Amino acid sequence: MPLELKLMSKLYCLMLSVFFSGCSLAPHYERPASPVPLQYPAKLAEATPGMFPDAMTLFRDPRLQRLIELGLESNRDLRVATLNIEQARAQYRIQRTDLLPAVDVSGAYTRQRSRNGIESAGAGSQVGNLYNVGLGLNAYELDLFGQVHNLSDAALNEYMAINETRQTVSLSLVSEIATAYLNQRAVSERIDITRRILKSREESLEIIRQRLNSGVGSDLDLSQAETLVEGASSDLAVLDRLAAQTDNTLALLVGQPLPADLPAPLPLAEQGLNQAPAPGLPSELLSRRPDIRSAERRLEATYANIGAAKAAFFPRITLTANTGFSSSELNNLFSGASRIWSFVPQVHLPIFDAGRNQAALDVAKVRRDLAVAEYEKSIQVAFREVSDELVAREPLQRQLAAQQRQFNAAQRSLSLSDQRYLNGLDGYLVKLDSERTLYATQVSLVEARLLLALSQVNLFKSLGGSY
């Protein structure tokens, strides 16, 4: 083996040994203590680990399941998050390449005219060719103090943080689709209720007109009946607008127009969202919520950046080596006499930088402290969100039960009022009050079902449910 190649081989082995034995000045990472209680507020949750179901188990409605699938495939926000991951992955691969030397092959041809002295033009001058072929290593830094390695670790943690951000976007998307869909179902049910009320009031208006023509009714009853009909018509117009807007919201979240072949929807009462499993312990949020995992990854990246900033105070050793052939004649380029080589190690020791390195280290430490604060805040926000939904669950269940009982009573009241009005025992105002009460209780019942369902969706998101 030629001497130059042996030298390059030994040099390469030396660099690998240095690479694997290099030290790191990054501080040891320890997860900060959780700034929330070990358990949720008393009587709100079981103190045992809980497994929250995935989206396709929690959301029973096949139409909603299909919308979620379409959203995960086509939503533009999710697509942007995915592209950000690809960008971060490429950036990490670029940073990682600094850990290994880059070897280049080069070739050059030079034709030049030179002069041997200061004679007049044309005297003592020569025209010649120069051919070069070489294999070179250019300014490879030996990572003795872990600067390059720490920068690579920081890039890796940033990539992992962005990947967790995509999980956050996906979880939010599932929750937003479920929220928009449940609102759509509530609007649809209110439209059905309003149409039935409008039809009933139109029938009542026709009966009052007939009674008035027969000399039994009064103009006041007729005016009141007409007012109720127009009020229901106005409510229906408002609900039709809301229905169109919820459809637009769903189309935006799904990322495409809503398909015509979606499965038939389930009513709110059959969504199965009136009960939720135990959320487990607050400590589970650290591994379950992607936003907390993302904050911790960014915190770990700041530790690596501190190590890189510390390494800037120490000497840097770079190696430049070349071997190859150089000749003025092409046919003698690869002969033994044309072999050349060079080996140039360099040491860079910072002596005076006007405080630049110390300022960079201070910045890295402050960013670490900021990342700790953001990590702790993400845990506190998650704890508050889960606690809010746990606090709301039992009152919402009681509210729904009370609204159901009120609706049943209003139905009985209206039935009795109809009979007494037709028999002439009560005036139209009594029947009118009963109709208004029933309409209001029907709407309130739908709203109560919606609030409880949305609370479970929010709990699914707060607990970092899977999808």
C-alpha cells in the first residue's frame, strides 16, 4: 500500500477513535419536578391509572369516524406540520454529517505562461501544463469537547419536538372535527324541532281562523298565533344559516368537500358521550400529552446547546490532509515520481473574544431556564384542562337529567292545555304558554346533550387521547 494511503488510513482510524471517546460538557439532564398535585381534586377521578380510549372507540358515530379519517388524510394544517417534520429531519441529517469527515476527490488542469526573469516580453518565458488529481480531507474538526456532538443532539431533540407538535396538531384536529360535527348534529336537531313547532303553530293558526270564522275565537288569539308562526319561521332561518356554516367548518377541517356517501348520522342522545373512563393520575399526562413531550424535547435541546457553548472556550483541532498526483505531463500523472501529499493539523485556542463566548453561554443558560418554565407551564395547563372537564362532568350529567324531566313535564302540560283549550275551559294564552315552554325545554335538552358531549371531547383532548 502506498505511504500516502497508509497515512490516510491511520489518520481516519485516529479520528474515529477520537470521535467515540470525545467528552461532553453538557449538564446532565434531569426532568424537572412536576408542578401539580399527585392526584386530581378529590371525588373527581379514580386514583388508579386509566387508559383513555382511542378516537374510533370513543366516537361511536360511523359518520364522525369517517370524517376523522378524511381529516387525518387531507387537512392542510396537518400537511404543513408533516412538512415541517420533513424539514427538521433534513436539518438534523445536515447537522449530523459534521460528526464524520468529508473526503473529496478533485482534479484540475492548468495551462499557464511564466517568466524566468525581467527580460523583455517573449524572452525567457515558458508555457506549460499542470495536471492534478487528489483525495483530500478539508478542515475536519476533532470533537474533543463534544461541541459537534452536542449540536447534533440539539438538532435531534428539535426534530423530535416538531414531531410531537405534529401529534398535537393531529389530536387538536380530531377534537375540532368532533366538536364541529356535534355542533352540526345539535343544529340539525334544533332544525327538526323548529320545523315541528312551525308545523304545529301553522295548524293552530288554521284552527283559530276557523274558530274566528265560526264566531268562537277572537282577533287577539289570531294575532298571537300569527306572531308565533312568524317567530318560528325566523328561528328556522337562523338555524338554516348556522347549518350551512357548520358544514363549511367541517369541510375546512376535513380538507375537502363533504362526500355525499357518508354514513347516516346518529342523534346526540345515541353518541355514547355521556360517560367517560377514569383519567388516571396527573403523572400520566407527562407521557400522554404530545405538547408536554414536545416541551420536554425542547428543554433537552437547551441542555445540549449549553454543552456546545461551553466547548467554545476550549481549543479546537482541525485536520486537513491531501494525497494525490501532480505532473506537467498527462502520461506521467500516475507515476511514482508524481505522488504528492500533505498533512496540516491546526489548533485554534480562543484568547480574547470581547466576551462573545461567555455571552453565548449566558444566552444558552437563559434559554434553558425559559424552556424549564415553558415545560412546567405546559404541565400546569394540562392539569387545569383535565380538572376543568372533571369538575364539569357531574354537574352536566345532573343538568341533562333535570332537562329531560322538565321536557317530559312540559309535554304533559301541553297535552292537558290542548284538551282544556279545545273544550273551552282555558283561553288561548294558557295553551300558548305551554307551547312556548315545551319549545324552550326541547331546545334546552339539545343544548344540555351537546354540552355534555363537548365536555367529553375536551376531556379526550386534555388527556392526550389516541386516534
